[in-house]
Amino acid sequence: IQLDDIKEYAQINGIELPGKKIKFKISAISIHPVAGDLYIISSAGKALCVLDRTGKIKFFGYLNHDIINKPEGITFLPHGDMIISSEGGDKEPALFIFKWKKDKSGQ
């Protein structure tokens, strides 16, 4: 994953990037069991990036750092729900479950 690709995706999709330098250091990677997309978590910058099977960015966004203070892990349940673990940092460690919803294409 190239930082220039993230910058381009953010510009095209109206995502405001903080500062001049993107903080994106991979903490965890997982493959969605239904859609087959690659999900990447960055604790530095508290970001989530989703790539399709060709490596094209499908999504990039920042996690709410007030809730998920230090994201360190990501996995999926067999039916597609996503679990993100937070080391906690100055808060309690936690697991967050996000329900998967199919998009219009069925993925």
C-alpha cells in the first residue's frame, strides 16, 4: 500500500487528512471471509484501509480515537462481522464488533 494512493483516494473522496504527513503503519491485516477484501488497521493514525483483490483502495477512513483508542487487531466472524481489538492505551482494552451489511452488489 502506497501513501500516495491513500492521498489520492482521500482527495477524490473528500477525506480530510490531518497534517502534511499521513500516519499509516500496519498493525493488523485480515481478509473478509465473504467479500474477500483485505482490511488493514493502522494504530498510528488510527486508520482503516480496505483493498479489493487487485490492491485498489475501496475504503480509507479514520477510527474514532475517543472510542477505539489504540486499534491493534482485526478479524472477522465467518458470516462477515468485523472485530477490532484495542490495546487501550490510557483506556481499558476492548473488543469492538461491527455488523456486516452487504452492499448493493451482494458483497
